[in-house]
Amino acid sequence: MNPGRAWLTARMDLDTLVLHAGALAPYEGEVVTPIFQSATFATDPRDPPRYSRLNNTPNQQLLSTRLAATMEAEAALVTTSGMAAITTTLLSCLEAGDHVVAQDCLYGGALAFLRQLAPRMGIETTFVSDGDWAGATRANTKLLYVETLSNPLLQVTDLEAAAGFARSRGLLAVVDNTFASPVNLRPLRFGFDLELHSATKYLNGHSDIVARRRGHRAPGARPAGPEPRWRRDARDPTGDHEPQQGLGGGPRAHRRHRLAAPGGGRHRGVSRPAGWACRF
């Protein structure tokens, strides 16, 4: 069983998951996983090689497993920045001739990539402002891309409608959940295939790192074909240790932030579909 799923089946709450999911067996009785400052590792010839660029060193695996557990995902991949995760995801899932349907209010970097760089690679995007996904879909549409709460305007997406439409058309559903975070919302429960987060913001919470993660819902939701190893954007051992530490206090900080909001966390002045308040 995937380690992330194993922790979930143990029925641990989120506060416990962010501290203990994926924890390695101690070497000298330490209670905090040490930083393994090594790029290469000696392994049994029968086992896959361990190398930092392959995202399978001890610190990388611990952080990925812990993040996957918080998202209720099968696995997670940690990259060095938000745009690295966005572009890695899109370039792993798309190829020349494909079409994307996306909401028109996205993080500026994602908009710039879809509008300016993706067309150079033969990838076209139609941006939707009114939720009319069907009207924007073409025969070559392959992926739907949305954000739970848009960055920075906080527009709210009808997640059930978006994920349901993607399933009905056989599209890969990708969602950026940075602003809501897993403390408030688990988009994979709605049927999304891939979930993105910027660890620079809420997941770390200290404004002292730049990082990103991507989680996928099930084996069938992985990008089609083997993901090229040269496309992966791996972090170093210290870089993986920092968000691991910041993640530990995340749930408590998120709850305080939510309670401090006007209305005690019931977001006012934001257009949202009926029933959103009870889901968020």
C-alpha cells in the first residue's frame, strides 16, 4: 500500500499526519528526521538507484509522503517553485495539438504560460469566465485547469461542476488549491485528478521558502506515458526539510486565520455557488 494511504487508513487526523506521516525509522533515537546531505546513495543492485534528481532520497520521500497524506492523494511530487510544478504538470500531460480549457482568473504565472509559452509548443487554451466548460471544449481538448480560490482575486470555482464535466468528457482535471489548502478543502474528493499547491504560501506559512507540490488521485490519473526524468525539478535535502518543518504547524495556523476572517471564516463578498459555505 502507498505510505500516504496507509496513514489515512490508520484514521489519523490532519494535525497528526503533518507531523508523522511518512516518518522514517530512527537511526540514533532522533525524534525529528535528520537531513541526509547526500546526492547519491549506495543501494542493492536489485533495487532502483537512489538519486536526488529522481525525487527518491529519504528527505524527498518523507516530504512527498507527508504531503500526499494531507491531500488524500496516492502520491506527491515536490518541486522547487510554483511555476516548476505548473509547467511540469502541463508539459507532462499535454503535447502539440492538444487543447486546454481553463478559468480566466488564474495565477498570473499560469496565465502567462498558457497564453504566451504553450502556444509556441502547439498547445492552445480557451479561457472561461462563466463556467460554460462545454461551450469551450473542442475535439482535441485534453485537460481542464482551475483554482479553488483564484490567486489573487479569490474568485470561487464550482468544483463539483468542473470535476463532473471533466469526467463526463474524459478530460484530465487539474486544480490549484493553494489558497484554500488541505486544511479547508480536499479537491480530490470532488473527482479532480491532479492537485497543485504553492508551499511558499500557506503550507509553509513562514514566508521563508519557495516550493511547490503536485499530488495525483489514483494511478490512472498520472500523466500518460513515463514522465521524462529530465523534466523533474527536484529540491535538495535541506530544501525538503524546511517545508517539512513548516508543515507541522500548518493546521493550527490555518484555523486561526479562518476564525479571524470577517464572519468567522464564512467568506463574505465573494461570489460562490449555493452550498459552498458548508463545504469550505
